[in-house]
Amino acid sequence: MKKVLIISLSFLVCFTIFASIVISTPSTTLYLLNWGEYIDHELVAQFEEEYHCQVIEECVTSSEAMYQKITAGSTSYDVAIPGDYTVHQLYDEGYLVNMAIDDPRYENLNNYKDIFSTQLSDLMATYMVNEEGKEFNSYFMPYFWGAYSMIYTTDKEDVGSTLKSNGFKGLYDRSLFSSDVKIGMYDTARWIVASYLMANDYDPNITSYDGSKEDDLSTEIKNDAIEALQRVKFNEFGNDSLKRDVANGTLDFCFTQLGDFFDALYLVYDESEDDINFDVIVPETTSAFFDSMIIPKTYQNYDLANAFINFMLDPAHAYQNATAIGYSPTLKSVVSLYEEAAENGEYYYGEEGQDRSLTLKDFLAQYPMYLNPLVNSKTVYMFEPKSNQYLTTCETVLNSLA
């Protein structure tokens, strides 16, 4: 299977112009707001060729940054790919437009109600609803999805078994382990508060221990989270560095998203001859997430935006994108394509006869959570939109360690 090459100086710039230099100027331009290394550039080039256009991508590192850029209105983005709770917030505040779900030119958009995986659709029906309890899923199209997880070393026997027995509690209680462990935590303030709440068997969206959900985090939860952080003393706060540091032995485990594990796995296969000495656990109690393609009200080219989203939802294109990026696909048809490819003997990495290889069938058997991130989970939440006041209090929790 193919994987996007990770480091290319041309993709480290803030804006990326995908269209190759041609004699004639593209008649249309699509502005894409995305995460870094989160789309197959061959697909983008194919789209440009088919639609005689140019795609200009701007990359950010968080959904919160996407929110700020979209609401600022200084750039007319045609398509953006934020996380679920940011999608909800943008919809609530009137920054999204309905997609052309009835336009016969866009077959995949026409079928949007039936194309996504069952578990993901169930989550959308629960969490992605407006104040009247009605779904607004014609305003967003899920792109990739997953669950909050922990990557851990397999070099220490009790780390994996302890995390499997205790879930996120292991993040905040070093006494559960028979030896000293080095723990990493994402430096995203809301994730820290959410992980603390789930570690203590609470819904990550509550603002008070009585289960209420107000505009701001209660003083009691804030102080308890600060105390927990000061007690556990995480060995590292980071983001993409965490998965690499578990893989290279610097950390014993870390809190992360499921896709980070599959990214790290492929990198070790591709860049070294080392044995795979790390694994991943999605706890029985966790929070799911998905990123979605949206059309902000700042768009310049509505037709091209719909064409792009429809193009990326094509089963063959979505399959190619998933194999390139490594995150879990959202489409039922892509899951079927993976299963078919596995039965046909295709490889996740390498080829038959190579010392360094892994069949797709063995990969899916070893990591069933790739096609179904929630296969082992019993209690599943999703992050709900929160006020700026709440997010500021979360930042106070993180900054308490400064």
C-alpha cells in the first residue's frame, strides 16, 4: 500500500499550490484549508486536470486555528476540513452553507445519507444535531475518523496489560505500573481536560461533577485537573513528536489519536529495519472524532467546492486517499474495498518475497480498529462545542505547569 512521503520542503510552506506550471492559466481556483500531510497530492493533481482548475492549500495545526481563519473572513476558503466539534460550532454560528445534495452532477453528494459507516452515522445522529434535535449532515461530509487512544511500548511487559485493564486511568496514576513509566500528553488544552475526565469515568463534555454542561468549567474540576497534572508530572508535552518518541523508546506511552499510531507504524516500516516495538489501545471508554469537508460561507466558487467534495467521496478516490494518508476511512464502500484487497493478497507494506513486508490481510487482522476504530469500545463520547470561556479555562489548566 502507498503512503504519502512525509518530509518535502515544498509542503512546509504555509500555502501550497498543487497545480503544475502550465502555459495557460487555470480558469478557476479552489482555496482549501486543511491539516498538513492530510490529502493525497496525486488526487489533487487529478482533480485539477479534470476540472481545469488550480487548488491552493493552506495548512494549520488545529481545528481551533481553522475556526479563527474561517470566522475572520480574510480569506475566501472554498473547502475546509475541521474537526467535528468545530464543524458544529461553525454551523451553530452560521458560517456553513448547505451542499448541493440534490444536484445530479454530484452523485456522491446525492447519496450522502447512505454512504458512511454505521457506527459513524450513529454518532452523527446523536451529536451532530441542531437545537431542535434535527441532523444537519448536509452541511458536512466526514473525511477520516478515529478515536482517542494510547500508543504504548511493548518492551515493558506490564505497560500494555495495565492500560488495557485501566484505560485512560493509566495516564494519571503511575502507581498502577510495576516500574517507572515515561508518559506523554498532547499539548492541546481541551484534550488534557477531556482525558482527565474520561480517566475518572466522566463524560468529557461536563463542566461540573453533577453532570451539567454550562458555559465554563467549574472551579472544582479545574482545580482537580491542575492537581492531577502536577501529581503525575508528564514526561513530555507535544503533538506529532509523541508518536515518534514512543516508537523510538523515549516514552513508554502517550495520549493521542488513533491515526497517529498508523502513521508511526508505516514510518517504522518505511524508514528503518527495526522491529515494531509499540502498539495501540483504544480504551473501552473513549471519545470518537471525525474531520469533515465543509463549504464556509466565505466561498468564492460554490460549484467547484461541491465538485471537489464529490470527487473526494468517490469510492475509488477515497480508497486511494486512505491508503496514502493512513487514517480510518469513513465510507462503507472503502471498507469493502480494503476487505476485497486483503482477500486478493495485496500488501500493506512491501511485496511478496521481501524481508520487510506485511500483507493487508495480516494488517487488518492485527489492527481491526483501522476499519472500525470503535470495535473494542463500549462507552463512546464525542467532544461537543464549547464556549471561548471554557476553552480559556482549559488553557489555564495547561498553563498551570508553566
